[in-house]
Amino acid sequence: MRNLGTNTYLDLMAKRTPGIEGVDEKEAFSRLLRAEAEAIANKLPELVMPLIDERVEELFQAMPESMKKEDKVTHDKMDEKTLRNMFAGIVANKLGLGFSTLRK
């Protein structure tokens, strides 16, 4: 029965007072970082949409004529709006956003 009631780990830890200095400032700074990151993430769609619109015009011109014609079975037609929504979904997925986030 050695060290019974004295100098045990729990006795030593009870006497230790953790340093609290700077914890509030660190938490406040962490909240500030999260808020700024959220603000940038919220601006991302409005920054990316003009780039998407610009590229869609180029991609539509490069699209083969066979894709622009109406499908004989489904009667779907690939127009610029359809291409833009498809391309915006692909870009949104690459950015880790939802598929419909950048669609118009």
C-alpha cells in the first residue's frame, strides 16, 4: 500500500491549474476565421457564374451539330441553356457544391 492518498496522479492533477490565458482570444479568432470563410464561400457562386457563362458560349460553338439537333426518340434538344445548366452542375460538383447551386 504505498503512496496511498499522496502523490498519486489524481492528487497532482487536482493541484494543477490549467492556463486559461488567451483561450477567449483564440476562440474569438476562430469564430472570425469561420465567418470570413463562410463569407467567401457565399460569394463563390457570384464569382464563378460569369466564368461559366463565358465558357458556355465557347463550348456551344464547339459542340457538334449532331448534338444540337432534336433527338428522334426523346425529342430533347441541346440548346445553350441546357448546356449551361449541365456545365454549371459539373463545375459545382468539382467545387464541392450541390449540383444545382450554380444553375440558372
